[in-house]
Amino acid sequence: MFNLFVEILTTISLLACFASVRSANSGNSKSGKGCSTVLTAPSGNILSPNYGPRQTYPGNLACTWTIKAPVGKKIKLSFKDFVVEKSPSCRADYLLLYDGENDRARLVGRYCSARPAPFTSSSNYIHMGFYSDVSLGYRGFFATYNISFPTTEKPTTWKSRPKFKSTVLNVTAIAGDLVILQCEVDGTPEPVITWRKDSRSLSSDKNVIITKRPFKALLTITKVNKSDQGRYSCKASNGFGPPIEAHGSLVIEDRKIPLITKMTKNQTVSVGEKIKLHCEAEGLAPMTISFREKNKELKRRNCDQNVGCQIKHTKMFVEDTVITCKVLNTAGDTTRDIYINVKGPPVIIRAPKNQTVQRGDVVNFTCVAVGKDLIFRWLKDNIHIPDGVVTREGRSVLKLSVKQNATLTCSVEGQDGKTSKNATVSIIQKKNERMKRINLKFSELPENKKINYSDSASVRCQAAGYPVPHLSWKLNDTTVTKIKRLSSEGVLTLKLQSLKKSVTVVCIAKNKFEKINSPPATITVNKKSATEIVDQKKSEKMNDNIKLILGAGGGVLVLTGFIILFIVFRRKRNKKIEKAKQRETSVAREDENLIPNPIFSNNGKEAVDTKPGVETLHYPRDSIEHTETLENGSHIEMFLGRAADLPFSPGEFDVVVRALKNTDPPEEVKDDFDLEASKLANLVHPNVVRLMAVCIKTPPLCLLFEYSNYGYLDEYLQDCDQSDLNHTGKTKAPVVRDSFTELANVDRLSIAKQIVSGMKYLTDKGYVHQELRARNCLVFKDLQVKVANLGLHWAKPDQNFFVMEPEEKQRFPVRWLPPEVVLYGEYTHSADVWSYGVLLWEIFSNGRIPYTAINDSDVVSYVRGGNVLPRPKVCPHEVYEVMKTCWEIAPLERPDFKSLQDTMTALHAGVPV
């Protein structure tokens, strides 16, 4: 009861204080972000911004208050309420209190948890500063001050003896280095600091610089030598009490090349054996020690203290090699080699697994081995299997149709012997299987149609049964390979463009038990009359003549245009020279001397000025068939489309279109678009999507990229752990894949290796992706993966995530970006490295969303607190270590894509998975 009574009294007193503050008319300070207030009233109140019941101060504050009293008077300051975010060393939200006019005066204290004690100034000034970070605020503080008349106490009562806050330390330096000695004191009045070397007083000269700051003195020796070695003293005195003195020794050593004192001996190991490499060195810091193999760096470590330097690294060996330990400092470097001799038969690091299947199923068996000059052979019941085997980079896959129980053997022969592993395949027949089956039948059949010559037509088909059937089309007895996915109702639509003759279509429904065909449906095309055919031939002949005339005329016009442009350029240059001479006397006549801009057409509208390389990729915007919206942002729209006869690409293609929503872009936006389109057109890499066309002559400006029916990587990964029915119970769309079986880790590493290869190429070209994630990578045939969704990132808002509009926040990929991007908009290659680490996590998590249990606004605080995503269940520890290096808070501590490419290539070739 007593505690409850105390809490009630405290609450009533705070409310009373707040009411009195609101009613005060003088001496109060109302502040906002970046506020600064000078108070001169005899008394008053000081409030943090937004102080009051159920109120919190805002983030990003930098407020100061200076209380000024008449000369000879002092100031008494008391805090009635103080609630600020607690943090280690008061680095988040805090209050600074100075005994003087500004922040160069003596610091009384830094406060963020306990309420500051009442304070009386030693002069007629008190200075306060209140600062907060971007996180949520608290109630803040409420303080009062009074200006009092000077007391009758003697001035000496305000003095304090000098004392050291930091003293001179013993220093060992290398000849030629820069050395700084520091001495920091406290006391009232401010002590005077002097320097001595041995018994000689020091002052500034060419090699020695003495810098004095409030309560601090620095002694800087710009280039030390043997004569600077000795005992240095810092003496402080303020006339109150005896002087104090501190000493430290400076030792100068010659520059010495580091010495390797201990390292792993030469070894002979078995194929696939892992050994721990170790190297130790001594020398003057800073030192860098590293392991290298064939001019490739394996691991590096920096040492900043003169207590020795060591490095450790574990590596698996599959062939003879030489590992070099290299130690480097400012005096030079030292290297020593470790010779590794690999012997013995190859080692199978991933053996084929036993499988139980149904008769007639087609299954894959995988065998991964390491060793020298590997040769894979597959045996079925000790009989060689010559067909259905794909082997590459130490990995062999057998594709087998199972008709009976069998024992399979993966035999691997190397330079020093051979080894083998067995697996069994067993056939099982499910009980009552026929009771669960539902025979296939068509619920919607394709219909006969009649259309005019060169018109388009579409036919629909739908089938039911269990297992869920896969639908396909035959066109004139030819299988149609490019088919869009089923609609949500399970309907498959075949669209035929510009038909000139009649065709017959058949819909095919198939599952693992049966296959049915629909009755043929005929699309009849009405033929043209003989007169129309003759007229068409005449028209085509006339068109050919017109094209010939226009081509010749166009050549003349182009030549004439070049001549006119050359003349205009020369005249403009001459006029600029003439105007520079006559500017002061002929300003009023400048407009009369201007040459008309040749990029304007006769109707006064401005034509888009594009670079010649981009012009060749132009494609009419109206010729794109919009099929599905992928993203509809405030600045950029992205959708799937269909386009025919693209520049340099005859035929019909599915494309991804990225368009600026600005229908009247200014000139600088057009220039930026042209420049980026030129760069994207020159990107040619097997793991980067290809720019196929651009729309530049009429707004909106668009980029057209290649698309794959296999879809985006996040959907592909999510399909790996789904059955025939998805989570909503609807029929799954027939994604172009052989099966939805769980991806092997070797396949995941292959995906990761391809993406890092594409990103390394983009980095070498100076391109920053800004949105690297599984949703922005496309999957192609044979599990080829390409980095996608390039371009137009400069058109998006570049600002702090916490001040974005709600709609912008929803589209901002905060879960894939590092803190420096989210807080300050700093996009660099290091930011893409962070995103690649999150993408790796997606690959081994089957496309799950990162930080699922945390909302977007809390992800940044979670990451800045040193937290990282957990290791996925199927992720090897070596891969998880790569992820964590990508998530270093300091951008310079993250690896570059070159080293990531080397690491992922090595992991793909040799890590047990």
C-alpha cells in the first residue's frame, strides 16, 4: 500500500509540473529537430521536445539550450523528471551538461538513465545538449533553473586540484613513423600543461608540434628517429595544490622484415582429407598474414599489436598443391611454402541413396566424388549402364526407369585407384491405389471456330481427375512447347496470332496413370478471293517500289542531315566565340542570334534525342501485349508481356517490361534513361538477363528483358517442398519442371555460384543492382539462373526508410538491404554483397521470406543489434559462414564478389553436402 501511495503522489506531482509548465509565459523553451535556445530570464523551465503525459520526444534530435546570467551571478539547475532511453555508455539518446557557454567548456556529465543531480554553475553560463537516434523516443525531461546572486564564499571554494584523466603511455615506434603523445587533465581553474623530454623543456619546432585544447595537450612527432628516444613528461598546474606530473618512455626500433616462427610441415594426405593449416610470425605491427594457393588468397588476417601474428585455416585437398604463408609489414614481406602431396583412391563424398518407388517411375541417383582424373561408371546388378548418365565437375547423375528391384553401383576410378558405393531401388505397390484414382475426363473441350484471314483466335481446355492432370496442346500434330500457365480455375488457353490458313488443335490431358485426347477442333480461316489476291500482289509490288524509292531518298536525307548538322555545329561554335566578346554590349540581341534547335519537329513537339546504339533497339510501345502485372510502384511499373519480331530477335517472345510511369519526363530523365539503356545493352553474360529492346520514341520509356517460363527463383524454390496441391487447395500451375522433388545441396550451390558469377560481372562493369534477391533472379532450362530486374533503380526515391510514405515502405526491400542503405540511402557494391548473403539464405530455405516473425520497421534495429538470420536446416556450416561474412555491419569488412565467386566455386566442387 505504501508503494502504491508513493506512485500516486509521483504521478500527481508530474501532472502538476506539466500544468505549471503549460501556463508559464516566460523562460520556457519549445524546441524541435535541430533546435537551439538561449535563456536569459531570471528563472524558467526547460522541456525536451513534446514533453507531456503520454508523449515522447521525436527521433534524430539535436537540441541545445544556453542559460545566460548577468556577470557575477550563478545558475542553479534542477531536474524534476528525467526518462531517456537507456543504452551502454549513453550512446543512443543522451543529455550533455557543460559548465560554461558552449560545448567547449568543461563537461559536467553525460546522462541517459539516472536523473542528474542538482548543479550550480561556476560562472554565469550553463550549456545543455540533448540528442536522440532514429529509434522510438521516451517521455524526456523537465528541468527548472534560477539565477542567484553571488555568495559570500571565497573564490577558492570553487577551485579543485588538478588530476589526470589520461596520462602519457610507454610507446614503441618504428623509425620514420608518426607518434602522438597525449595528456588529459581535470581541475578548476583549467590547469596549464607543459611537456619535457628527459630534463629539457619542449616547444613546437619543425619535427615537434604541441597542440593545446581545453584540459588536454598533444605532443606530435611527425617523423621519429633514434634521437627522439627517451623519457617524456607531462606536467599540469593550476595554482591550487601542488603540480602533478606523469612520465612515459618512447622507444625507437629499426624497421624489420617479419619472421615466420612456426608453420605446418609438408604433408602427404589422402584424397578428400582435411588438414588444419597454421602459420605464426613475429615483427613490428601492423602486419598482414595470409594463406595463398596458386596466386589465389585463401584467408587473410590483420594484426595491429607487436605480440606476434598467427593464422589458421582448414582445407580439403584433392590434388597435389603448394600452400604459401605470406607475412607483410611496412619493411617488407616473408613467405614460406607448405607442400601437400595427395595420394590414394578417389573418395565418394555423396553416395547414391536407397529409394523405394512404384514400377515405371523415373528416378535420379546422384554420385559426387573428389580425386585426380575421375572416371565414373554406373552398374545395375553388376552390369554396366551406358545410357542415361550425365557427368560433370566430379558429379555424376543416373536417370533410370525402374521396372524391377535392383542394386545400383557408382564406381569411380582415379589416378591412384578406384572406389564404389551401392544403392538399392525397391518397387512397392500401394494398397487400394485404384480406389483413390479418378479417371480423367474433359470438363471443357476446345470448340470449332471460323475467323477471317490474318485474324487471331484462342481456344480453351479444362480437364478433371486425380492425380491432377497436366494439360498440353497439339497444333496440326505438332506439340506446342511454349504454353502459359493454367489460370486459377485450371483452364489452359492457346492463343494463335495472325492465322493465314486453317489449323486443327487437340488438347491432351495426362497423369502418371493415363492419357486422353480431346476431339480435334478446327479453326477455319476464310480464304481471300482471286481479286483480293491479285490486288495484294500488286500492292506488295508497289510497296517494294515505294520502299526502294524511300530507301534511296532516305540515304540522301541522312547525308543532307549530316551536312546540316556539321554546318549548325560550326555556326554555333563561332557564335559562342563572338558572344563571349560582345556579351556586355549586345545582351539584348542574344535571342536574335540563336540558331533554331534541330531536334524540334515542325509541330513544335520535342523528339527524344537518343544514342545511336539505343536507337537500334527501339520497339513500338503499342506492339507489346500486356499479360500480367508484376509490380505497380509510384515511379516504376513492371509487367509480363508478349512481343513479336523484336530487334535482332525474329519470332514471338515473352518479355519482362520495366517502364517509367512519368508520361512527360524531363530532359535529364531521358538522358539518364538513354545512358542506362546503352550500358544494359552491352551486358553479355550467361548469368545476367539480356536486354532485348527499348521504347524510347514515345513515353512511357520502357526496357524489355528476356523472360523464362520457368519463372522467378523464389517461386522455383518454394515449389521444391510442395506436393501436387498447394497450400490453398487449388490445382498447381504446371511450372516447366521435370518434378518438384527436394533440391540437392549441390544444385543449391550451383544456383549460388551462378548468381555470384553474374554479380561479379556486373560489379566489374560498375553496376550496382540495389535489389538483389531471389524474387529478382530468373530460372532457365537445365537450372541456369540469371540475375534479373535490372535498370531504372535511379528513378526510385532515395531517402531514409523511416520517413518514407506507407506505400513506399511496403515496396522497399528492407529485409534484403544493409543498415547503411535503409538509414542513409548509400547504395554500393558492398550493399549488394549483403543482399547476396540474404539470397543465399533464401536458396537454402526454399524461398522463405527472411525475418518472417519481425515486421519491416523492426528489422533494422534487429540487425544493428548484431543479430543475423539462423542457419537453415539443410545449409552446410561452410556456406553459413559465407553468409555471416556478407552480413558484417561495416561495409569495408564484407568480402567482394571476386572472393565470393572463388569461395562458392570451391564449395560447389568439394564440400560434402
